[in-house]
Amino acid sequence: MRTGDLSFNGQTSFPAMYIDDGTVVGDAVTHTGPGRVGRGADGQPLVGKVLKIEADRVGTVALEGAGFSDLTTVGTIATGYQTLVVDGAGKVKVGAGGTRLLVNIAQAGAANIKL
């Protein structure tokens, strides 16, 4: 299936996606539209991390299945399986209605999460 110039058939865990304005490399992101991710609103489910953004706002995103990735967190998240959401500012936190993922290592302001 396609959206705009992007085709998602046969994509891996690192697809090219449209990146919302205001989103930067390293941000924790949520799904914001067809083939699109961004910082979203506080409490939306975590879907991945932005790895690269081109001038046309198309970028590479690490999604589920990408493996372990370091993400910035709000406070300290407990290790083990947690339900994770975005905070709307590029960080991850625990929240209802999020995505259940393994937090491998955690410290104040950062966590190693299996996407």
C-alpha cells in the first residue's frame, strides 16, 4: 500500500515515513496520520524513535521489531514490561493505553527499550 511517495509493502522495522514539523532526530514518536509520525499529544501510544530526517520531512523511523533503542524518558521508568506513551515533547513515559514494551535498562531521564 502507498501513501504519497511512500510504499510500505515489504518494509522492515526501519521504514521511511513522513515526519511532523517540530519532531527532531531522537524523538519518541506516535502515529499521527497515514505513513506519518510525530511527537503527538501527551498520552498517545509510543510507536518508535526517529533516526533520520531529510529536508523534505521524510525520515527513517525505528518501529516495533527494530530491537533495543535508547530513548529519553520523563523521570525514571521501571524495568520490565511497561505500557509506554509519548509525552508530546519527544519523551517516553508510562501511561494507560500505550504500547507494552520491554524496558531493559532505566535511569533518570533515559531508558533502553525493546521496540
